Amino acid sequence: MRDAQKQWKPRANPWVVAVIVTLGAFMEVLDTTIVNVSLPHIAGSLSISSDEATWALTTYLVANGIVLTISGALSRRLGRKCYFLICIGMFTLMSLACGLTEQFWQILVFRALQGFFGGGLQPTQQAIILDHFPPEKRQQAFSLTAVAIIIAPVVGPVLGGWLTDTYSWHWIFLINIPIGIMTFFGVLQYVEDSPTIEREKRTAPRFDYLGVFFIALALGCLEVGVDRGEDYDWLGSSFIRLMFILSACGFVFGITYLLSVRNPIVNLRAFKDRNLALGSLQIAIMGFVLYASAVLIPQFAQQQLGYNATWAGLVLAPGAVVLVMLIPVAGRLMNLVPTKYVVAGGGLALGLALIYSMNLVPELDFYHLVLFRAAQTAALALLFVPISTIAYATVPAELNGDATALFSMARNVFGGIGISVSTALVTEHLQIRQAHLVDHLGPTNQPYNDLLQQTQQGLIDMGHSAAQAMQMAPGQVFQMLQTQTAVLAYNDVFLLTALMSFVMIPTALCMSGIKTKSSGGGH
């Protein structure tokens, strides 16, 4: 059967297939971030609180994370083409329902269903690419995927803000409909299942409901706990503690169960492949940093520099252009040196770019903000395609579905965690830094007295009386302190993400020394 898989050639041009299925994956990734900037508008329109509106994002992420993991089993039972068609069709239909909703409970239900069906798009897209491209061509196909997966989280907030401001929040969902229809008919026309998938459809084992339960418990409770932790005071909340306890139970019992049964819903033994295991760890770190940085820089621009949503989004745009330009360079590097060294270099570059981003200052100009983001995306260009290529390089064809499900789950779940944790860390470090600096705002501290006198003199020079200046100066100094603490808090989070990025260096060096050849021979 492996010979049949190797000899099989799809009737359609593989690049046409890659473009079609990547369009669906792009749309789904876009929807993980497009809602963020529109939440206040949704809350106002549906007469709910901002906290309640956030559940529109949480329900999507929870359903999405669960389905990502079991998508391999579903595509084996139904066939990749059939499963992708169900996912894109229902995702489009749920987008229409979200766009037409007028009540809060409706948007929660439709967003959960949108996440449920959307969760199958990314791993199935990668599995279809693995089926349609021989190993020596995959790094080129993953270059196309990289553009979609990395740019979508950046485009999401910008597009969401523009659609909401120009039209209404309903259009952040309705925009999916024409794209979804085109993708549906494209898949219907051009995508086909390989001989391996046809055989798996005929011999699919009994559906593993208990395995699904453990996965839903582990990932669902983890996502809810992390996403709502900041609003509910983390472990100070009995609800958040319960979520983390249930998640831990789900992971412990779930892993034990999935490794002990004969036909689990997702085959964790795929992680016996060293490249896949290490690649999944690396893509998880990359997903965390990608999503966190895509939120932090616009947030800093809006909250500290006074940018509107459009200009905050434009800060990210040049980085996306840099990414598109550098992805082919990463492909050429993989032809010259073993892929693991490209990944290690990318991890080093990303860590250094994040340390460079720690140069935030209160009056930072637009040019330097763009430069910081461009440095980060330049490093990301050296990671996604090489990690994806080497992670799947030694995985047997019959495990492609499980491998892509686990790999995509790692990226998306940790991407969602990256958004929640990074924003929570900024808030926490703001308080820590402020508590530390406030200790220095006292009459016994000479630098504080000097700054107070300078501020008073500046106010007098602006035309205020000495009494007014004396009254206003402490308030202005405290405002300076708040700005400084915000800058330090963002820098702290960039340092944390930099340290995470450096973990990719030793893990990459432990991978197989595969050198990709984009034409000809193979590995």
C-alpha cells in the first residue's frame, strides 16, 4: 500500500490544490483574531458587558482547540476531501449565522460551532498538502502555508477594526461567505483522496468517544482557564482553580488512556518520531510568540502612544511584507544546509529580535515600532517552513493525519495561550513595577526632589503661578511614572518571549540532520 501511495499522482495540479485549501485555512486563522477589536461594538450592540462579550472569543478558541486534535481521526473516517468540505461548508454557514445574529446566546452558540468546524481546516489542509506533494516539494508548499498562517493573525485585528468602523461588526463574519463558497467549490473540483485515505475510510475503527471526552476536558478547561484568568483573578478564583484541576485530570487520564487503547482518537505514538515531537514543541513556542507579539505591539501603540486602530494595524503591515519576501530565502537556505540548523538560526534570530524590541521608550516613533516588528517577522520567516518541513520529514504516510492534527493543535492552542498570557503579564508587571517605583517617590529621595523642582519650573515657564505649579507637579510626575512602568512591563514580556525563543536552538540541534532538496532526489 505504501508503494501505491508513492506511485499515486493527483489529477489536479498540486499547486492549485495547495492554494485552494490554504485559502480556507487562512480564513479560519483570521477569525481567531478578527473579533478582538470588535468586542466593545458587539457588547454595545447586544446590550451585554465587555466581560460577557469576551466569551465570543473564548467559545471559539475552546471548540477550535478540541477539534484540532481529533481532526486526524475524523478525516480518516470520512476522507480528507469530505471532511474538509464539511468543515468549510459549515464554517461558512456559521459565519453567516454570526453575521445575522441579534442575541447574545446566539452568537455564543454560532461562534462555538464556527470554531468546531473551523478547527478541522488547518490540520486537514496540511495533511492534503502532505498527500499531494512528494517530500522534496513540500518545503515550497509550506512556504505558501506560512504566508497564510503567519499573516492572518496580523491582518485580523486591522481588517476587523476597519470593517467595524466603516460598516458594522456583522461584516467581520459576513466577509467569510464569498471566500468560503469559492473554497468549497474549489475543493469539490480539484481535491482528491490518496489510496492511503481510501483504504483508511474502509477500515476505520470504532469512534473513540472516551478519547474525545478526555481531549475536550484537557484542552477546553485549559483554554477557558487561561483565557478568563486575568478577568477572574487567576488562582484567587475558585472557578479558575477548578478549570486548571479539570484540565490536569484530562491530560493525565487522557494521555494514559490514549496510549493504552488499540485505536485511539489521536495516535500519540506519532510523537515517537523525534522530529515531530521536537517540531511540535518548536511550533508551539513560535505560535505563542507570534500571537503574543501581534497583540503586544498594537496594544502598546494604542494604549501608550495614542494610536488609533488603523495606525496600530499599520505598524504590523511592513513586517508582513518582510515575511513574504524572506520566506523564499528560507527555502533556499534549506537547500544549502541541514534544516535543523536553519531552525536553530531562526530561534536565535527571533530571540535577538525580541531583545531588540525591549528598546521601547515612552515617546517611541512610528519608524522604530515598525522596525521592531519587522525584525520579529524576519526571524519568523526562518522558522515556519523549516519547522513544518522537518517535523513531517520522517513521519509515515499513514500517520500524516495524526501528525498534522497534533502539530496544528500545538501551534493554535499555544497561540491562544500567548494572547491571554502576554496581556495578563503586562497588567501584572505594570503593578509590580509601579509598586517598586512608587517607593522612590518620597521627600527623602533626592532624584525625585530634583525631578519635582524641574517639573514645577517647567509649569511656571508655561505661565502657571508658583502655587499652581507646586500643586500640579506631583500629579505630572506620577503620570511619568505610570508611563515608565508601562514601558518596563512591555519590555519584561518581550524578555520572557525572547528566552522562550532561545529554547528552539538546543531542540533544533537534537533533530535529524535532513537537508531539503526542492527538486530532484529527496531526503
